[in-house]
Amino acid sequence: MHVETPLEFLESRTYDEINIGDSSSLVRTLRPEDVKLFALMSGDMNPALANADYSHSGVFQDFIAHGMWCASLLSTMLGTQFPGPGTVMVESSLHFARPVAIGDTITVTVTVGQKFARNRHIVLDCSGHNQDHLLVVSGSAEVLAPREKIITKRKAMPEITISDKYARLQVLVSRAEGLEPIDMAVVHPCDRESLKGALLAAEAKLIEPILIGPEQRIRAVAEENGLDLKDYRIVNCKHSHESAAMAVTLIRSGDAEALMKGSLHTDELMAEVIS
């Protein structure tokens, strides 16, 4: 059996060099970025790929692989390793036995079952097992094997970075689970986004908001946007300058533990903090 090694060159095996029973294996571990990249490339954002308990998280922590991710390992095997460069896929039939989850290590193996000299076609038995030796995929592939040996330099793959702000936020939120919410001075939350952000943080049990600003204006924003202020504390201030000063006073007196910027300018808030 041939097992993939990170060689500098890719070398094919010609039809004449391949015998019945020859086999080769490739090993890959499913990473969160693999699921994301496959979804972005294919456009398949099927929610059924997520564990129901985590389907809302955006973290891909308990997501399973697209079935065709396993099939792509087979394609990688055939095109780069065995038979290698110059191989053409003719037909394949696969059965997916069980899901592949983030962190699973899959070993894909192909074994030569039949050869047809008239057209240089080879039929390979295919299987994939996880780290627990459980079958995840099985089937067969018929390929056109290279007539001549091909040796080519392995090309370096470009590095890809996925920017997922929501996922990063959810990771931070998960780290705060079980901690007591802190008293947060929310400075001048007089538009939809700043007020809603504070209330969402409160619903997530991250903070106990102290809403600092013109009370009537804050309540008007809440009413216009269907936001429930419940029994959250409101400290009435005439304008944003006074709100910033009051927030810093609450911090200095120990009545609040942290500041959250609302709809005032950053320099307006920071001027009070610095002074």
C-alpha cells in the first residue's frame, strides 16, 4: 500500500505499472475552515449540516462535512497520488455511511479491482474510515489511467483567510457563559443600534445595563423599534456631554464596572474618560 507523503514532486503511475490489488491511502482531518470554504465555494449552506443544538451559533463547532467533501478527498487521491497526474475520472458511485464532524480524521483508501486494456480504464474500490475505524464512505471509481508517466513539481497552495466576525463574537460570548453579568454604563443609547446592542447583551446575561441619556428620547427609540426596556435603570441626562460625564462618575464611584459607547462621538466620551 502507498500512503501519501509530502513530496516536492507529483509522479503518476501509468496503466502498465498498475496491478490488480494495488492500493493507496490519503489522510485528512476536517477543520472548521474546511466546512466554511466548501460552503462558500459550492454555495451549499444547507442548515441540515449543523447539529440542531448549534445551528444558530455560527461557530461551525458541531457542523458536519458536506458529503462531497469526502468525495473531494477521493478526487485528490486520484489526481495527485494514485494513479496521479494525468488521471481522468470517468465514473464514480459513492455511499455515505455516516457523517463526518469537525475534528474527525478520515483515511481514504482506493484499491485496484479491475483493469481494461482496450481503453486503459481502471476500476478502483473506494472506502473512507474515521479515527475510530468506522466506515464513513464507500463505493467505486472508474478512471482513465495515464498512458505515459508524468512528473510535475507540486505547486504551493495559496493561503486563504476567512473573516467571520459573527463567529469570533460567538466564541467570546461562549467564554463568558456562567459568569455574573457586570453593571454596564451605556452612554447615550439614543439610536436603534446602540440601544438594541445593550439590550441584546443584557438578554445574553453579559451585562446589567444602566442607560444614561435623555430618558424620553431613549424610551421613544425603544417604542419606535419594539424594544422592551423592562426594569432596566435609566439615568436621565439632558444631552450627550452630560451623559458622558455621568457615566464616568458612575465608574469612579463603583456604581458601574464598564462603559459602553452609545450614539455620541467617540472623542466626546473619551474626553470625559481622560479628564
